[in-house]
Amino acid sequence: GDDNTKFGFSAVDTFIVHTGGTTALTVDSSQNATFAGTVTAAGDIVASGQASPTVRITSNDASTGRAYSLISRYDGDFDISNAGTSSLLIDGATNAATFAGKVGVGTAPTTQLQVRGAITTLGDARYNLRLDDATTMAAGVGAGIVFGGQYITGNTTPTNFAAVWSKKENATSGEYGGELHLGTRIDNGNISSDLIINSSGNATFAGDVTVGDDLFMPSG
């Protein structure tokens, strides 16, 4: 008969299952279950029966001594942790993702956000990052980037300093002529358009233009 497969009690309030002469499952007095091998589920794994159920998957790296965890929390958040510190938190209410460190797309990042990949071309443009405005079509819609930083001593709250953004030139459906705006911010004011380049390539400056060398003005 099969004398190396069995189940029983290895200690007080401790239930075990042996297969192949090895403990495959241990259930202790706190109802914690420890599996020696891989756990495969054809359906869902559900955590319930307590006020704050949590599903936690942890892997210990013997070479580094670190513990890597995937945690699905009772509040709907999802957390990926490295050595006990959250690396990525996805808010279950808003689906907002917060990264604790640098983010790389197609590469190991050397800055807070780095994207590396094949270039897409459109006319003369070459790009591998695209921003779109989801606002309903109208004159003035367009995506942009704001640049900011800290502005109060001893306070980490940032503010906006400057921006680059695009705009649809008119409200005509099907027309995609666009402008490029570059703006800065005066103290106690808002960001304004300091330089506008329209779809014809004409540039309009809101302030003075200072030239350190000769300025060539073609005739005609």
C-alpha cells in the first residue's frame, strides 16, 4: 500500500497532510495554512470572514534577503511592495497609480520617468510619447505639459512655473490646424502665452525680443 501519503495531527491543534513522505499542507491553531508546493486554483481565491480581509502573496529572495509582496487589500487598493516598502499602490476608488520610485517604459530608468522605444513619425515630427486632450472638440482644445517646483522655504508644496501646450486653431469639425504655445508665470499671476507658433509657422511674442547678434529680416 501507499505508506508515505497520510494526514493527521503533528502537534496540538495542528493538522498536516503528507504526500510522498513530505508535509504538503500544515494548518495551525490560528487557522493559518502553509503549502509546501504550488497552489493552483481553477476559480477565485477569496479572502473573507473578517473585518479587513487581505490577500498577500510574498516571495523571499534568498540572494538579497528581501521579501517581495503582492497585496490586495480590503479597501480595494492593490499594493506591490519591495522589502516591506510600497513600490506601487493602485487606489481602488480612483484607479490612480502611485509609484514610489522611478518609472521606465522600455528601459531601466535613470530619471523619474524615462521612455525608450521605436519612434513614430508624422510629417517632420518624430516622437515616442503622446498626450491627448479628452475634451469635446472645440477651438482651443489640446494637450500640454506644466513645469513646476517648490517655492516656499521649508515647504515641499509645489507650484507651476511654466508650460508648453497645443491648441486647435478653430472650432470647425474635421480641421486639425494647431498652434504651439509656450508660457511663463509672473509672480501673483497665472501662466500666459508668451510665444505662439500658429499652423502657418508664424511666431508671435507677447514681450520684447532681444537679439545678441545680427537679426536678419528677409524682404518681401
